[in-house]
Amino acid sequence: MISRRNLVQAAVAGFLVFQCMPAVVAAPVGDATGDPEQWVLDISNDILNAIRGDRELAAADPQRVRKFVDEKIMPVVDFLRMTRTAVGPKWRQATPQQRQQLQDLFREQLIRVYSGALATVKDQTVKLAPNRVKPTATDAVVRTLLVSPGKPDTRINYRLKKVDGNWRIIDVDVEGIWLVNNYRTQFASVANQSGIEGLIKTMREKNEQAAQGADNAGK
């Protein structure tokens, strides 16, 4: 059974999990240069609507999910920064080739999280939550609630940074757990013991195991 936490991460990661967790082939909606709260709200609900309107996507067809992520999610996240933060200090020791491998493998992990939650998207909507943290010219935290009729709201917060004049998502907090920081705890343990190559090997093995498990489940 897919947890509400995974649903949120998807609807961004969706993002990332959502909106991000947020026409499917169209470019992301919203003004990425203006109000960060309105931008997150627009892309979040746009992504949820896109999932509901695409049967192949809702069924987690692998090719469709990857296409969706490339067209709707990657343009609204600073994925290089997310990967660098998740890997931690060892990132500085990685070669350009290793850094690309880390990004590709991390992306694959997030796609699998996202794929598993797609089928649970039904009539959810996203609304803004009260926020005492005011955005600066380059940084913002946007607080939202994923609203599901008949169920408790799920709290999802987004950390944003201005990149080349546009807001980009750099982390997602689902019910108190920051996505990138959560992965950083996992990655740092491996990287500290086995180095960058060891981390790449571990990430690749986990992705292969997850893919094999998905194939077996579909038989």
C-alpha cells in the first residue's frame, strides 16, 4: 500500500513529488519569476490535473513517467543542487563523469518513488498553508497542504532558490521529513565508508533491485 508520504513525494518529486508534485506535454505553468507561493500552487495543481488526465501516466507506464518527469518536473527543480546536497561533502571529490552518474542514479530513485504513488492520485488538491517565513530576493520556503476529501491534510513544504532569475525547488519537506536531507543521511554513510565509486555502485544496485522487483510484481 502506498503511504501518504510517498504520494506527496511523488506529486512533487512529482515536481520531485509533486508539482513539481505540479496538455502534459506543455511547459510548466505559472510565473517562475514572481510570487513563489503562487508559482508552487499553480504547478502543484497543474501536475495533479495532468496525472488525472493521462491514463498511461496514472498507470505508471515507465516511458510515460520518464517523459513526464523530463517535461514537467526537471524544469522546476534545481536537480544539480539537489544531488550535490544529497551526496554531501564527498561531491567535491567526484569527477565530472561521476557527478553525472550520481545525478542519473538519484533521478532514477526519485522516479521510482514517484511512479509508485501515481495510481493514488484521485481528487487531491493543493492549497497554501499559513507561513511566517517571508521570501527574500533569492530564497523562499513555501508551505502547502495536500487536501484529500475525507482524509487528514498532508503538510508539504518547499524550499526554493532563485536560479538565473527563476524560482527552482531545491528540497521538499513531507510531514517534517526533508527529502534531500533524508537521502543525504543515507548517501553520506556509504560515501564515507566506500567513497564516491562505492556510492555509485550501491545506488546502481538498489535501482537494479527495485527494477527487478517491479518486473516480478508485474508478472
